[in-house]
Amino acid sequence: MGTCYASLRLFGRPRCNRVRERREYRYPCRVCMWQRIFSRPPSLRRILTIRVSLLLLVTLVVITLLAFWNGRATVADLGGRIVRQTAQQVDDRVKALLANAEAQANLLAGFAQTGLGVRTARLSSGQFPELGRQLFEVMRANPEFSSARYIVDATGESISVIRRPNGTLVMQRSDRTGWQTSTYRRQDLVPFGDEMRVIFEDPEATFDPRRTLVYEEVRAQKRSVWGGTDLLKGTVDVTTVGISYAVPLYDNRQNMVGVVMVDLSVGELSRYISRIRVAQNGYAFLVEQRGRQEARIVAYPNLDRLLTTEQGLERLATLDELQDELVTKSLDLLLVAARQEPGTVASGSVRRNGVSHLVGLVSASGAGPPWTIGVVVPEDDFMSGVQRTTSFVLGLGLVALAMGVVLTFWFARRLSRPLGNLVTETERVRKLDLAPRLSEPVGVREIDALAVSVEQMKTGLRSFEKLVPSDYARHLMSSGQEAKLGGERRWIATSFADIIGFTALSERLPAEELVKVLAEYLDMLSDEVIQRQGTVDKFNGDDVMAFWGAPKAVAHPGQLACEAALAGRAVILAMHPEWRRQGRPALRASFGIATGDVIVGNIGSRERMQYTVIGDAVNLASRLQGLNKAYQTEILIDVNTAKEAGPEYLTRCVDYVAVAGREEPIELRELLGRRDDLDAAAIMAVRGYEQGLQLYRDRKFAEAVDCLSETLKLWPDDGPSRVLRARAQDYMATPPPEDWDAVTRFSVK
């Protein structure tokens, strides 16, 4: 096999006099087994284990003899620190829960005031179906909520969604039986297919939610408030203790018209904090104290001991009934915690049955209810092991530190550069800079594998970028957030583009040629959209859907959409000579553009969603695109788009139409181009057409035919003039009825 020219270092990367190929080290000698074993780059685990273990083994033997006497003080300090950190972590978790409840309540209030127009009209039971659907969505998305409701201030009527003990959701509707009565017809309903089925009905219910303490408090303070822990009345089999967050609803005159409430039951709070792990045997609890009232435990891991029944109704157990000596003794620190700033932990220790426990109390931060968070942890959970090992660090810490610094410096010189390069690459990935870059191997298996993984990840992200709008993908990457269902209302311009005569074209061309032609067409239109700050939403065969105004807001989305449509038409026309030279069909496209308020966001299911737009303006843009065939036009727009386009673009009123799915007629306008790009004959033809359209609408059909005929002499290829003249000629032969409103109605999408 020849002589091996490679030399190996026991703990370093192998050296070879041969040329490296494909990031692998190749040696001429295959006889030496040791050379094969060490020819692969050593792993970072092997380097750290062997070198650091030998160093620590020598130093820790000496440390053991000196650090034993310092263990007790260190253990006590460490235990108190752990309790304080745990209490603050529980505070953060509870604060996040309350903040989510506040956010969802404000979301429901915003939906009622903007979505249903409460600011311009009074809240009433007629809006309950839509409000109920919104409540169902909030309750499904937040399993920690016990109930959510809307209450009408004028009548006491309410719509609620309540979570049963088995987790199912029940909608409860309470309608007033008469204006002169104080009774309500209450119905409990559950979803059954697309409908709601009544499972319980009480025609003479007397419960008025306006008489609850939290409702009276929000009415008195005229702001959002957290109520005290109280009885939550729900359906026939759901009545429990909990806390409510209430948000008032106002009309334009700042009169309160209703209240939105989100409820958290004591049971849900207890289950929530029981899932927070506190060491091995510790636990957390919540204390509530309002004014001079006795402190009450409102959340406790053992729910059976926290709640008791009195006269058929649940209530919170007293401290004596709770029978937890640790909690009772911990409350001695309650006054200390109350005097401190929110978020500052008051800590101490208590004993039970000869066992010492560490205690931490912290006043809940934020603007939530006046709660104090308590944490109780047995010292034995972490003291036994810490007392034996902590002493190693204190005695000869400086010696170990000095040796560690030398070793770390040696490793840092070897590993910092490739790791720094990987950090730079990940920063570029975060900015969606996905250009491939080759890096030299550093001789550590994990780092080399990580570099390869980064390049593979960039390859995958390059594919991902082609499937998701780039602006939205860049927003997700930079924010570090996961895509979630939801949307917001924005002023958006939506465009639909379609190949004219695509059906005949698909029948004439082979499948492979058709795909090639379609890809080139879609590339051209997509490039024009992206160059003008637009977002390509989807491709549906030959149809291209795009929108402007999201995820990045723009000043005039309608104008940008018009520019993209004109540019797309121009680039397609510019390709006609080349296509004819290649023997390919010369494509033409038609566009429909509409501008208005729509919902933009992630639409779909939790597992599969798409960033898109939905709304009336989106549907209108699709209908306008389809009307191009009826009027022999190429770009049809609505009035909002025409206003945003401005006077530099020439548009004309083509007709007044009622598209499929809408009863209200709209003004249908055609975008012809920039005024500077059109000749005088085209402008005169537009004026002649609009004059003929007015004569047509005034039932002067003969004069309209003459006017449109003159227009066609100036512009023989004008499709709308031919269509309108033919329609006027038909009406000359068969006049329309007296109630004719000159609106053309289309029943086909």
C-alpha cells in the first residue's frame, strides 16, 4: 500500500500531506488501524471530556478537603435564591395568564365596537349570534378560561359561552321576556352541525348579571376592572367560584351600552398553578386580600381541600378548613410582602413536623387583582446534594478558575472563529440572506456537521421562500414568532389576472409546452407585482392573485396595483414578437382590481394555514376580472381604485353593474393607461363613450347608437362601445320596462 505520510495528534485533528477532497482526509496507507480510527475529526465531547476531566480530577480532590466547612451557609443562600426565583417565575406565569385574559376581553370589546358597530348603534340581543360565535372562538383558543360573556346594560340580556367541568362548551343566552318585567328566558345551547341545539330552557329566570359586584364596580369606575373572587353563575350544572375581568362598552356619546367579561374559575387557576413545577415536592398558591377582609387562598394544588360546599353552593375554604399548616404559617410574611414593591420576594422559613421548608411570597405585579403568590419548598429537595458538592467550588475556586481560564483561552482560539462564522451565517439566515457559502472544515465533528446543517437549512429555506410571501417570511424570521391563526383589518388593493382564452390554449398545446408557457407568463406578472411592493398570494391555474398593503403597509395600494397591471400588460405585449418567432401563441391577460377594507392574516387550520386576504373587496376584484370577457376589456377597476390611481391615469365609466352575490350596483371603470402615454384620439373616444353611456342611461337609445358609432370610427377596437351599441340597438327594438334602472345584472361569477 506504500508508506503513510500522515501524522496524527492524539487529541487534535489529523494532519495529512495529501490533498483534501470533499471535506474528508484521505491517506495513502490503509494498513494502520489506528490511523483509520483517528482519521475522523474528534468530537467536541471527546475533547472536553478527556482534557477537562483530567484537570478537574486533580483539582477537585484538593477542593474536597477545604470546602466542606463552608457548605451550610452556601446551601442556605442557594435555597433562598431558588425559592425567590421560583416565586418570580410563578408570578410571571400568572401575570401572563391574567394578561391573556385582559387581551382577549379587550379583543372581544373591540370586535363588538368595530366589527358590529356598537359605537354607532346600541348593543342589543339581535347581535347575539355573531357575538356568540366570537365568544366560542375565544373559549376554544383559551382552555384556561371558565367563561366569557357580553351583557347589555339597558336590559340585562346576555350571551355567554361557559366551559363545563368535562371541558365541553355551552352557549347561554338570556333574553328579556318583556320591557315591563324583570324575568328572562334563558337557553343553554350546544353546537349541533351548523346549528345550535337547545339543551335547557328556563322561561322565568331572574338572575340579572348587572347586579354582580364586578358589574357594579366597572359601572362605578367607568374602566376595565378585575373583580374579587366571587360565585360565578352559569348553566344549570356549572356554578363555581372564580374571578372576572370586565371591560365596558361605550357608544359615540360615551354612554355605557354593555360589558364584556372573561372569567377564570378557582378550579382552573388551581390546575394552572399545579402544572408549574416547584422543585420535587414544593408547590405554589395564590392569596387574595382586599381591604380589611381576611386573607383567602384562591388557588391551591389540592382543589378538593380549597373548595367546600355550603347550602348547595361552592365557596372558598377558610384557613382552618384548608388544614395546611405551612400555608397558615407562611401568611405571617404577608404583611412584609405587601409593604414591598410588586415583584419583590419576601422569603423566610417555616417548620412542620421537624422538617424545614423555605417560603417565598411576592405581590403579583401588573394591574391585575390584589394577589400574593406563595411558594413552599422543602429544604431536602435540593439541600442534600448541594451540601456535599457546593463545598468543592468555594475553597479552591480561584485555582480552578485560573486553570479554567487558561484551558478556555486555548479552546477559544481554536473554536471561536468557526463558531463566529456560524453565528454570522445564522444572522444572514435571519435576514433571509440565503446565498450558499462553502466553509473549510475545522476538525471538530459537531462544528463541521453544524456547518453542513446550516447550508442544508438555507437550501430548505430557499424553497420555503418561494412558497411564502418574502416580506411575510422575513417578518417571521426577524421576529422569532411562530405563525398563528388570526388577522387584522387593513386597506388593501387586490388584483386578479387571467390569461384570455386559456381554455382553448390548453386544448391546443401539449401538456409540457403548456406548463412552460404558463410558467413564463406567471414569472412576468409576479415580477411586476413584487417590483411594486405587492404580495403574490396564490396561483390558480392561469390565474394570479396579488394584493398591496400587507404585510408591509403602503400609502396608495390602489395606485400600485394599477401600475403593476399596466406594466404586466406591457411586458406581455413586448413578448409577442418573440413568441410569434418561436411559433408560440401570443398571450393576452385581463385584470380585475378592487380596493377596500379586508381581513389580512393567516387563514386556515392550526396545522395548515396561508397568509392571504378575505373580504368583500377581494370577491369584487375576482368578479371584475371575470367581467372583462363580457365588455371585451383588459383592466377593470372599482371606484376606490380609480380614486387612488389619481388624475395621471385615464379611466372611464364602462357601466353600472350588480355583480354576482351583490344586490347593490357599483360603477364599473376601465383603466386605459397613463394620460401621457395615450394619444388624443383615444382621449376623444373615451369622452364619446361616456357621452353615449349617459344617453343610454337616459333611454335615448337612438342617439346613443349614433354617438357610439362615431366613437368606434375613432377607436374601432373599443370593446365597451361595441357592447353598449349592441345593447342600445336591442332596446330600440324592444324598449325596457318603465322601472328600468340602467343597471346590468350578472348572475354568473
